[in-house]
Amino acid sequence: QFSTPAFCETRFCGPVLEALIQEAPAYQDRVDFVHIEVWKDFQAQQYREAVTEWNLPGEPYTFFIDGTGRVAGRLEAIFSEEELRSALDQLVAL
């Protein structure tokens, strides 16, 4: 998940990161969870290299990547717990 809870422009970063953290224990034996802070330097407005490599126009974005490295799904901005669980269930079924 690309998000920046402390400096989020949309105010969705904190809630979606919390949702991801809450679901992690149920999936941790099948899914690797990675959080990427958006800013390298907020004061200088410098994004982390990964953000520019993924060409993200904002935050937050949650990507689901299968075992081959293919993006199998994504959730943009805010999402429900049900949407997150559904995406995680689809990922582990691959």
C-alpha cells in the first residue's frame, strides 16, 4: 500500500492503512504486506522513487500482486473492509 498517514492530502491514508493492518493477521501466512510511505521528504515535496516509478497521481493506492509479480488488483483511495477482504481472498486463491 502506498499511503502517507501523517501528510495525506485525501485524509483516507490513515483509515485504509488501519484497515490493512487489521486484516494482516488473518492473511499473514499467505500474503506479504508492504506499506510504502509516499514522501521521501515532505518539506521539500520529494516523493519516494517507488511512487514516481509507479506513476501514482495521488494517495492512497493498495495493490495486490500475485506470486509472479503481476498486479492482480488494486483499490484506490477509500474502501470498505468487505472490499479489502474480497481482494485479499481473490489474491490468495490465485
